[in-house]
Amino acid sequence: MTQHSKIATVLKFCMAALAVSGPLAASAGQQDAAKPTRYITQTDRLIVRYKDAVDTSRLKALAALPANALSAARQAVIDRAGQQFGMTLRALRATATGANVLQLSRTMSLAEARQLAAELKARDASVDYAEPDRIMTAMAVPNDPSYSQQWDLYEATGGINVTGAWDRSTGSGINVAVIDTGYRPHADLSGQILQGYDFIASTSIANDGNGRDSDASDPGDWTPAGSCAAGVPGQDQASSWHGTHVAGTIAARTNNGAGIAGIAYNAKIVPARVLGRCGGYTSDIADAIVWASGGSVNGVPANANKARVLNLSLGGSGSCDTTTQNAINGARSRGAVVVVAAGNSNIDAANSSPANCTGVIAVAAVGRSGGKASYSNYGSVVDVAAPGGDNGAGILSTLNSGTSTPASDSYAYYMGTSMATPHVAGVAALMLAANPNLTPDQVEATLKSTARAFPAACNGCGAGIVDAQAAVNAALAGTSSPAPAVTWTSCAPEGGTCSFSGTREVRYGANNSFVTKVVTGSTACTNAVFGDPIPNVVKSCSYSSATVEAPAPVTWTACANEGGTCSFSGTREVRYGANNSFVSRVFTGSAACTNATFGDPLPNVVKACSYSSATR
């Protein structure tokens, strides 16, 4: 196999990214582990979709629809709902899937925003759904350099065995969308970057002096202390160049006598810029998913370089937004494989979006030992694992040396599920280059069936560590060891109760439009439980023939009132809040039960802490 040159320059570097409702990626104050993710729960936007909305992402050509096309009657209802919360709302723009983004006159907590969304939906029966426009952030944790080798590509313990795949595929003909902070021109990415687009509509987040445009380059996401929310970030944060690092892992030039090797080094990168200073809005990310996969976005030129693989090394806390799920559904219908970071909070990824969305490949991180990285999320929604770095051994890739605005080319070690995700995206590109006829489901099934067993403990990390050589060989053979055929048994009409034995997947809908949930024993077959996948049509429920492992029951023990100290044994998840509105973090031994520690999930309400019965 070809030997690649050593790294000439390595940047010692720290980065942190804000989340408003998304996680804060902690700076690498130590080499051995990532710090716990901090959740901030605020937004100044709402996403509202009406039942008569048109999904423009599926149209070949778009009429010049105004971005704020709301009738006077609907605006009047919006105004009355806003008055209940002492604010005004104005239509900002439309999304590709037909929803409207509303700008709030003030920033509010996610709990308040959900109440406002519920108020609006209750006042207007024509509203399909309303939800906060949450901010997502990059899922990377930078680390000081430790090694001058890309152990993640070839080492037998924690690597992905890519050298064995290069004899059969190098990614030729496949475009991979990196939906991230944009990119920096870099000698090791020369010729690898195709035309992209900057989807950041807010100039304060964009950091480049303007809104959406065709320049997807990264101007830097440096963030002064306190500029994203009160005390967030806690200190000035340097630019991360996160998207450039991700792009290098996927498709850096190889056999060029310099720098690093990319996994699918003959694939091309389509950059879609969605993350800037303080993160990025869900509505912008959803439009980028649509556009990158070949869908139409109003006011944005058509993508001439449709991507077969979408890499989303980003996320936030909470359930999968309807806006995001609709965008993912559309991307998959156009043949795109959607690969997503599981998250860096060492909690169940069922609480991390978009990792918990349906139809994605959710990726956990392993360290050099092949065991679970200390920070990596886990759980039943995780599909596979890949190298993300841990314990001083990070993932080396392309970067820029600027601490604020761009400077010279450089390389750096980062750690995080952000780094694990492009390993899987790169292998997916190798597979599709070998067999372009693979569907998204076949790519996922093959990645799982060919993954190798974990050499160290990695509970809840999916099917195993991705094995590039085995996956490419299976793609060429046209076999993927698919899961046994699943049949569905009708169990209840809309409004009824669906009952069955064990824990199973239940789907709800009609006319091949369904949403699914994993349920034990029985569930009400209603919009209230599942959401409404197909408005104004009578729906029904059916359950799967395949049983799944029921999640372990978790109980919560009250441990402190607001302002006190919550103490417990071992490492556990601690939640903070009241009235079923909580934020959570993982701690060892004790935690201060304060807004300063957790953020404020429910302003002007006395809160308390409790700890989980499950240890980590």
C-alpha cells in the first residue's frame, strides 16, 4: 500500500461553539477526554407550516414566491398569539419544505417558544405544525496534537481498514455534501471542492457581512465571550474551521507528496455553509439538506453537483424537529445517504437531534483502543461507530491557522463524533463509487452487516466499527446481509388503541406516508402520539413483526433544590428544571443545581435537580 508523507505543520488549537438549544462543544483543556456538552435553550425564531403549504423542494422549477407570503388573516392570528407573550412576530422567509420562518421580537427559552408554538396552533386550525427554530452546533472537540500518523485509517484496533478498500474504490464520481461551517481553500483540498452555497440567512451568525449567497467559504466563526447568550461562551473562542477539518477526512488529496490522506480521495466535496458564529438555525440546515441532495430551494440556484452522501457533523438536544425530518425524507427520496453525528454528551442519543431522526446513519465515536470514546453519545438510535479520538489520540485533518479570520494552511488533531461521522461518509462514498445502484437503506444495511466487532467496551455504539474494505467488497458483490424481512400487522384505526406483545415498532399513517415509534405493549393511534404524517386523510396503525430490545427503565431521584448541590455515587445524568421542562448533563459525584451550570430551561420558575438511576 502507498505510504503517505508526514505532516509538516500541526496547529495547537482550542475551539468552542455556541448552542441556543444545542450543545456547546467544549474546548480541549486537557488531552485525555472531551468535556461534557452544555445545553443552552434559547431561540428568536419559530417555524410554522400550514396544511395548504406547497413543498417546493420537489418542484423542478420554482415560481418567484415571496419569502413571507402570509395572508392578512393568518398574520392577525400570529399577532394575537404573540401578544399573549408580550412580543411581535414577523414572517422572515419560507423554507424549501413549505414552512414559514417567523422572527420573534425577543429571544426566549425553548420552553417558552414551545408554549408560543402551541398557542399559535390552538388558535389556527390550518396550522400543520409549529416548533422552535433551534440552533444546532458543530459536534467536534479540538485537541492538542499527539501523534503524526492517521491511526484512524489503518490501525487494526481502532481504525477503519481503508487501505484495503483503495485497491477497489477511491470514491470517483461521488459528491459528498459537507453541511457545516463552510470551507477554507487548502493545498490538500486543491481541486476537491465543487460549487457550494452559504445558507446562513442571519448576518450576525454569518460573520461575513451578508446573508445567503453562493460563497460557501468559511470567514471564521470566532466568538467573543458572552456574544451568544448570557455567559456563552464563557471566554473568547477562536475560529474552528470545523467544515475544513471534516472535508479533509473525507476527501483530502492523496499520493500528492504532502499532508494527509482522505478516505474517498477521488470524491468531491459540495460545501453547504450552515454554521457560523454561535451555531446555525434548524431552518437553514433543513434547506441545505434539501439543496445538497438535489431538491429545490426558493431563491437559491439549483445544485449542479447533486450529492449522494450528506455529512452532518452537528446537532442539538431534544427530539427530531418536523422541519428536519421532512428535509431528510426528501433527501432520501432523491437517493442521498444522510450520515449524522451521535453527539458528544455521553448520554442516550435518543435525546440528540438530528441523530434521532428517522432514516439517518447515526455515528458514535471510538478512541484508538476501539472502545467507546468517553464523550460519545450511545443508545438504540446509533447505527455504527467510527474513530473520533480520545485519551490524547485525536483525528488529524486539514485546517487553517487563523484564530479569527483566515490565515495559512495548517493541520490539527480534533476529537468528537464530528470526526467519526466523516469516516462513515467517506466509506459510503467508496461504496457508492463501487456500486452506484445502492439505495440509502442498502448502504446502511451493508455498513452494519460488515462492521467489525468492538475490541473494547462500547455499549450502545451500534453494529460495530465501520470496516471500509469489507463494506466496499460487499457493495461490489451486490450483497449486504440484509435484516430479515419485516411484515406489518394492522392493529387499530385512527383514534383506536394498537396492542401487541413485547416492544415493537409501530407505524401510523396512510397511502405509504408513515411515521414510526418504538412502543412496548400498546399505544393510542392518534396524531397526539405520532404527529400528523398526512393531514386531512384517515390514518391507521400497524405493528412490526420484529421485536426490539426495550430500553432499560430509568428512574430519577430528587437531590437538590435550585441553588443547592446534587450529590450521588458514580457518573450519572443529572436533570434540572420543573414542570416537565428539563435540561440534562452528565457529572461524576456532584453538580451545582444552578442556571450557571445548566442554563435556564424555564425562566421565572423555581427549579430542582434529580439524578438518573443509570450509571455511565
